[in-house]
Amino acid sequence: MKYICLGYMEPDKFETMSESERNVLFDDIFYYADVLRNHGHIIGEEALQSASTATTLRWNNGKVSVTDGPYAETKEQLGGILVLEA
């Protein structure tokens, strides 16, 4: 069975972390990804750019409208995706 895992982050929280705290966070993330990869569970993975670079596309009445930014109403932003086989 395949699963898509969405990795969310809080940009404000991340920005206030010290460099050593960020390094520990990324070390943990990369370690777990390596475990999954070594066991053949990872089909695909992709980190996303910051939400500040996002563009939103909407289909409305047969036309596409394009706006800058995600305009999400949450404090978390999608940081990456992981496709797993389990």
C-alpha cells in the first residue's frame, strides 16, 4: 500500500531556532529518512520552497487566476512530501 506523508513546519518557530537546534532537527529528519530508504519504503520525496515563494492557481469559470502566495489560514506551512510503500 502506498501513502503520501505531508511534512508541515511553523516558519516563525523555525526562524527563532538556534543553528544548533536546527541542526538537531535536520539530523533527526535525515536519520529517519535514511532508515525508511534503507528498508525500501521511500518511493519519492521532495522538499518544497518556502511559502513566501508560493503561487496559488485557481480555476474559475473556465479561466485560471494566478495570485502570489499561499494565503493559508494556518500557522503551519507544507515543507515537503514523502511517498512511502508499506
